[in-house]
Amino acid sequence: MNMRNAIRCLAILLCMPLFAHAAYKCKQPDGSMSFQDVPCAPDAVGAKTALQPVQSINNPSYSGAMSRPSQRPQSTTQSKSPDNAQAARYQKEMQAQLDEMKARNKQQQCEHERQQLNVVKTQRPIYTTDNNGDRHYVDDDKRAATLAEHQQRVADACN
């Protein structure tokens, strides 16, 4: 799952409590659907729905995958219920995606630092740009220190 899909899923999950209390599902004249607590307007087509309340993540009895493993004690001697097994599977999937994103970020950081090192090696004169867009040039006598600093950054980012 890429980052865009993860954000969409998060947005949907955050909006679910809004729909949990609605009792009417109405199709508006423009074709859009709305969930509301009051009966549908005369020009809208709708029906009463039986929506189940959504468990809150903040509820202490909720054992969903969003809680941290350190907050939820797990016993290896206890047999897992289907809900706990599903939550554990979900947590493993999320951890795998997180690890994949961290690896990608590390790779991008490494590539960025290598590009910066290449600029320091080849660009004459070397300068940095501040927040105002002003250039600050590095003196030739400080060039060796700047080169060593960028080589250290590459070593740290690419290890």
C-alpha cells in the first residue's frame, strides 16, 4: 500500500465515527449520499438504516491494532481469539509497511547526500542558500572541511 492509499484509509477511518450515529441514509437530488440523524428531505430518496456503533480507539476495552504492543500485554500461553489474531495480523502488515517506508526513506536520504557530496566536489565556488534566498559562499580554505563534512553525512546516511 503506498502512502496515498494509507492516507485515504486513515481519512475513512477518522470519518467513520461521524456515520456511527446517523440513522438515515438519504440520496440527494444531485445523486450524492448523506447520513443524518433526521429523516430525509421530501425531495431526497432514503431509508432508515441500522448502523452499528463504532468502537472508539480510546476505549480501554478496545484491543484494536492501533494500540502499541507495549501497551497491550500478550501471553504466549493464551490461545488467541479471532479478533486478537486479526489485530496481530494487521499489526504485522502495518509494521512491514512501516519498515518498507523507512528503508525507502533511508535510500532517498543516502542518494540526496551523495548528490550533495558530488556538488561539493565539482561546483566552484560552493555556496549555501538561506531562508531569504541569499547565497553564502564557502571560502576555499574551508572547502576541505565542507568536503569532509559531506563525506561523513554520506557515510552516516548510507551505512
